[in-house]
Amino acid sequence: MTTTKDSTQKPAAGIRSWLNSLGPGIITGASDDDPSGIATYSQVGAQAGFGMLWTLVLSFPMMVAIQLVSAQIGRVTGVGIAGNMKKYYPKILMFTLVGLMVCANAINIGADISAMGEAANLVLGGNMVVFAIILTIISVALQIFIPYSSYVSILKWLCLVLFTYVAVVFSVHVPWAEAIKNMIIPAIVFDAAHISMFVAILGTTISPYLFFWQASEEVEDEKTNPKEHPLKVAPSQAPKQLARIRKDTLFGMAFSNLIALFIMLSTAVTLNMHGKTGIETASQAAEALRPIAGDLTFLLFAIGIIGTGLLALPVLAGSAAYAICEMFGFKMGLDKRPAEAKKFYGIIAGITLLGMTLIFIGMNPVKALYLAAIINGVAAVPIMILMMLMGANKKVMGSFTISTSTKIIGWVSTLVMLVAAVALFLTL
């Protein structure tokens, strides 16, 4: 009996140890499937069916490469992206790019909050704006008064509801031959609708806030461990840390893209193939879950939107706060108490409340989420260019400049994002 018990405990302990070794990458990946992502993938699946599945296959190596660059910048230098801009590049460039990211984040926050309010309204009824305001206050309070590690551990369980989309795919008839064909062979259509969908998908998978967040979290993880140091200072730690970053980022981005793929597949099968090609409201997006959720459709959808929203808001607001604090030399860190980093938490509260004000302009929540993804796709381009230059710069990275393969994929990714953004403007 003892042998059996030990043999069953070892795999569990191994899995637990492996999960504990994951860091900023998995949180970045989970927050990437925020309400903006859910809405974007749902809209694309309903509108294009299987026709845009190839974009998720394309975006996976792109998002892995660019998040690797951001993580390595933070871990190697011990400073976030904005801090390195401040140290090595003209101030006007730093203010422009950080300002661009902050504006994109505020719009994304507003869209996420609006969607959370609409999701709550689906289940409880009442005033969507009131729900949005209440959820905003709850989010800000949790970020300020609850340790981030505890906050995330709770929200990650809420986000497991996204696996409902996986269950949907396996509970309905999916023409897998057609779906797989569309994943492998791009069905490229050069019109405004398809180009905007392409930019939206890229914008929700490769978003500026994710770059700043993962770099800053690598810095924070290093600073909270007295045995760890920036790799430029402690090169002996490089093999272990760079291997962890690769594993962490690969797993986080794979999780994010797989969920995205299943959301797009489920909406393609349940909505597009039944003639429902447009999603205008949250209730229409929720209908994709009906084959598996039945009468609980709206409840599960609401839990998914609110859970992912509460997970994404700290990442959106926190990435902006890290960048601004690095620019001005303010104390920062989610490990610090509010009294120790008043300006840092003040910025988090301020940008979240600023985003909340966008709900009063009356934009449709689903359309706002889709627009936020497009804005992220456009804003990412100049930031990616500077990050690629930074990652290859020996003055910044010392002997730990990014690898040749990361350079190639990273620059190709940047070029794809640039071409897509230019094409979008040309077709508007």
C-alpha cells in the first residue's frame, strides 16, 4: 500500500512543482484571453466561419517570439521596457511609445469593463452601467488591498470556464477535414472586412500591454528573490532562467492560442454554419455555449467574461503603471503595500477609472471590444520595432542578446503587423 501511495504522489508532486515553476508567461497568456479576445474570436468565428482559423496558427510563433523578447529584456537587464527606453533611447521616443500603450490600455480597459457590465446584466438584469461601475470598484479595491499572488490564484479558477468552449467543439458535429484545411491553408481575402478581422486577431494576441507586463513581472520576480539578480550582473544564472522563460512563455502562449482556437471553432459551428454571421450583442455571443450549457448559457458566459476581465484589468492597468513609474522613477511593484507605492497604485486606479468613463459614450460593448483589439494591433507595431532593436543591442543586453531564430521570427512578426496595419488604413 505504501508503494502505491508513493507512486501516485510522485507524479502529482512533479506536476505541482512544474506548475509552480511557471511565472509571468502563464499569467500573460491567461490574461490575453480577456473579454476583448473572447469577443474578437467570437465575431470572427461567426462572420468568417473556418475561414480565419489560419490566423491563429500564424500568430502563435509570432506571439511566442515577441513575448520571449520582452521577458528576456526584463530578466537580463533587471529593468522593464520603459526603463530601458529611458536609459538608452531619446526621451521623446519613450514618451511617445509609452503614451501610445497607455492610450490603447485605457480603451481596452473601457471595453472590458463595458463587456463585464453587459455580461452581469445578462444574468441579473438591471442597468449595465451600474454593474460596470460596481465591477470597476471591486477590481480596483482587489488590486490595491489584496496581494496579487492571492488575487491571481482565485481568478485563474474563474477563467477555467473558458474550457467550456472546448467542450462545445466536442459536443457538436465539426467538419474536421474542412476545419484543419483552413488552419493549414490560408484563405486570404483582400477586403476591408477580412483585413480588419486579421488586424483584430493580431491585436488581441499580440498586444502592447503584454510586452510591458511580462518584462516588468520578470523584473519584479527577480527583485523579490534575494538570490536572483539581473543576468547581466549574474551570468551564471542565465541557463536556468532563460530555459524557464522559454518554457513559461511557450506554455502561456500555447494555452492562450488553444483557447482562442476553440472559441473561434465553437462560434463557427454553432453560429456561422446556422446562418448567424453577425454578433451585435453579448447574448448573441453567449449563444455559442448553448449546445453544452443549455439553460446555463448566459451564466457560464457571464462568469467567463467577468473572470477574464478581472484577471486582465490588473495586467492592463499594471503594465501602464509600471511603464509610467519607470519613466519618472517612482516606487512600484504589486508586491508593495499601497503606502509604499502610492503613485503606482494611484496610476492603476486612475487608468482603470479613466477606462470606465468610456462606457458613458454609449458604444456597443461587443463593438468596443473588437475596436480595442484593432487599436492594439496598430499600436503594437512601433513598440515591437523598438523592442527588437533593444533585444539585439549589446549595450542593453550585454552578452545575452536575443537568438538568431528569435530575431528572424520577431522581425517577420513585426513586418506582418506593419503590413496588416497599413492595409487596414488603405482599405478604410
